[in-house]
Amino acid sequence: MKKSTKVFWAGVLTCALGLVVILNAAVASGAIVIVTGLILLIGGAAQTGLYFMEGKSERKWGSLAIGILTLLLGWSFIANPLSGIISLTTLILVLFAVSGVLQIILGIRERGTPLFWPLLIAGIIPLVLAGVVLSSPAATMLLLGTLLGVHMLASGTSLILLGKYMKQAGVQTVR
């Protein structure tokens, strides 16, 4: 099979799965939290293992403390996924708000230039999104899954376009 065809169909599959994720955003949000919890458990175990591998070092107790805290966070996400969804959504909302404020500030600094309106609008949109999610408990449950689904749709679309471009450019085989 041609490489361009494989890339194209990988994009179609990614888009299809992205739609499934968006249609099941609450379930996807829970899955994201569980996977995040598992990754934190693995990372916490590795960090705790460093405690036993370090000789007499000042970092030894820091490794143990960070490892235990990471293990506890991972276990918390797995034991109570709803709290994990709320925690991760809150983090995303803070990032949206900070990003929005910074873009608005940049926009105001660029007043009188062609960048003013695009930066201002780009700053207002994440602030509005943060407000919508804060005002709706249902939106809180759906945000993580929806963001993942939208990301998958964008990635799938880019793979489809890449596959078409590769076909036009004459890329024929996979090595």
C-alpha cells in the first residue's frame, strides 16, 4: 500500500474516532482522568524508586517527597475521577483565562496596528469559553473530552490533507 494512502486512511480513522470522542465527551473526560492517574502512578513510583537509588545525597528526600505526592495525586485521580475531571478542567480554565488576558494586553499594546483586532478577539474567545464552562457543571464534565475530540478532528484533517499532498507529490512507498 502506498504511504500516501496509509496516511490518508489514518486521518480518516482519526477523524472518525474524534467524532466518537466528541459524541461521548463525558466518558472520554473520565478516561482522560484515569489515564492521567495511571501515568502519575507510574511517574510517582519511578520518582520514589530514585529515593532508594540515590546514595547519601541532599536530593534523596526530595525524590521521596515528590514521588509520594505524585503517587497520591495519581491515586486520587483514579479513586475519584469526578474530582480529577474538575481539577483538570479548572487547570485548563486558568490557562484559558491567563492566555486570554495576555492576548488582550498584547492587543491593547498593538492599538493602531493590523494586529489589534485579531489579538483582542483571540483574547476574548478563551475568556468567554472559561466563563461558559464555569457557569455550567455539564460543560465542566464535557470540556476535556470535547477538547480531545476537536484535537483529533484537527489532527485527522491534517493527516488527510498530508496524504493527498503526498499522493500529488508522488511519494509512493513506505520504507
